[in-house]
Amino acid sequence: MAKMIFFLLGGVFNYAVKIGITVLLTGLLKLPYYVSYPVSLVAVIVFSFYYNFHVTFRSRTSQNQRFLAYAAALLLFIAADYLLVVALTGFLRLYYVVSIVISTTTIVVAKYLLFDRVVFNEDYFMGAATE
């Protein structure tokens, strides 16, 4: 339960940064959401890995290998997140911030499950490395 709380706390910070950067770039700099949103996604990648590695899952081994697995998984999640935001905003005509809320909520559940069971799981990751 503590892992999930730490994961959600890190997610809340990432969420605030993601929304804040997107609104700032879209509102103040007048960039379209489909340009400003990927910028915000990149901003949270580095923080998120180190936070999850050290705080949420307290991994002790294979930081470099885990980062590669994390990055690969994150690319898939980012693509799904971006496509969902674009679809909700462009096709369903939802306000872009509402689209981000819906997308982020959906993606966070899938990310936690994959990160907990695979990427930051000591037994799974080390077992896969020794086979």
C-alpha cells in the first residue's frame, strides 16, 4: 500500500507539472496543445524515473538496465497518452485540459501495474537477467 501512495504522490507532482507546462505554453506562448503537451511529457520523464527508482519502488540494482526497460515502456505509454489526448480533443471536441485529465487517469493505472510487476520488481527483473 505504501508503494502505491508514493507512486500516486509522484504522479500528482508529475501531473501538476504536465498540466502547468502545457497551460503555460498554450496560454502564454500561444503554442498549440499538440506541441506544448509533448514538451510537458519530456519534462516529467527524468524526474519520474529517479523518483520511482529511489522512492516508490526502492530498487537497489540494475539502474541502467531498468532505465532502458522504463524508457521503452514509457515510450509506449507516452504514445498512448498523446494519441488519447489528441483523439479526445480533436475528435470528441473536449477541452484539452479535460482530455489530459481523462488520459492521465487511464494511463496511470497501467503504468503502476507494469512498473510494480516488471520494471522495478527485483525478482522479475533479476530473474530475467539470469536466465
